[in-house]
Amino acid sequence: MKSFHVTENSGERKSIASPSPIVVSTETLKSEIENPTWTVEVASNETFKGFLLRHQPGEGNRLHYHTEKTECWVLLEGDWEVNIEGQPAQFLSSPQVIVLPPQFKHQIRCVGTKPGIRYAFISPQADHPYADTSEK
């Protein structure tokens, strides 16, 4: 049985079991994780790391970029505002796939009235410099 590592909005980490090493049900995650905002690492190897993230309206990530690696987001549920350096803000509804090349500052935020779920994947060697500080 596969376990998934969950980080809730509070920063608390815990593991939940999945009956299958291949299928991850977002409905199961929503029913088993008490906190309404969470991140679940569902895949990790030497090539990529994949995370399911659930955001409440108004929540998202900080403006950041990656110096050498491409990041991809798959919008599974909800409505989103996507900001990519050099482009006007885009308002997207799921399902959508977004490919973020290296060096482009980017940020995503759940908008609308319902929570959103996205799958993000990137190389485990990718850095995450934040645009507003020197923090990684």
C-alpha cells in the first residue's frame, strides 16, 4: 500500500494510505484531509516530483521562478488567476495545462467561489527563488 505525505495549511505533516500505488483520487483526499488547504506529494523520483495542491479562493503561491527547470501545472478543479512574467494575467477554468519555462516569474491564485485543485510537477533539483526576497 502506498502512503502519501500531506502538508496541511498549518504546516503539519502526516501520511495517508492509498489502496493503489497508481490511482490517486482527489475525492478521497478531500474527504480524508481535515484542513481545507493542503499539499500532497503523490510522486517522487530522480526525474520529477509531483504534488496535488488544494487552495481556497484567494489562496495560491508566491511569485517565484526556476533558474534551469521547467514546471508544469495541471488545473484539475476550480478557477484560477495565472500570472507569468511578460504576459497579462490570465483567468482560467479547469481543466488546463500550463507549462512554465525556466527564468519566467510565475504565480497562481485560486479565484471564484469554490476551492481549486491543481497538480504541479517539476524536477527535484529545481530551485525556487522568490521574486520578493532572496529566500529559496
